[in-house]
Amino acid sequence: MTHDNTTTNTPTALASLYDHFELPHTDPAAWIGDHLHVAAQDATDERVRDGYEAALHLFTLGYIEHAAGVLRLLPTR
């Protein structure tokens, strides 16, 4: 059994991830994962680091909307 974890909001969520890291929307989506990883490493607050790590895991699993939702809960960089 396969699970489709995409919805009609996925393109909007993906765009918000690009915007969060100020990346051009033409860059490969995989670069968002790289930026999430670096942001988690650079975070000095444990809760912020955990948030970026959670967003990275969700993004890696394909839960784009959930990853974008986690980033909306974090303080801006």
C-alpha cells in the first residue's frame, strides 16, 4: 500500500520553504534539506535546533506542508 502525502497545498508550502531560506524558486528542492541541516547545526537554542531537525525529517519523508508548518513556529533567522 502506498501513501500519498501530497495535497493541493504542497506547492505553496514548498514556496514558503524557499522563501524562508531566501532561495530562488528555481534551485533544486534538495537544497532546502541542506539549509535545514545547516540551520539545525547553527542554532544556539535547543528548541530551535530541535525544530529545524524535525522540519528536516519531515521534509526528507516528503511531508512538505508539515515541514513548512514547523518553520512557521520558529523565530525568524
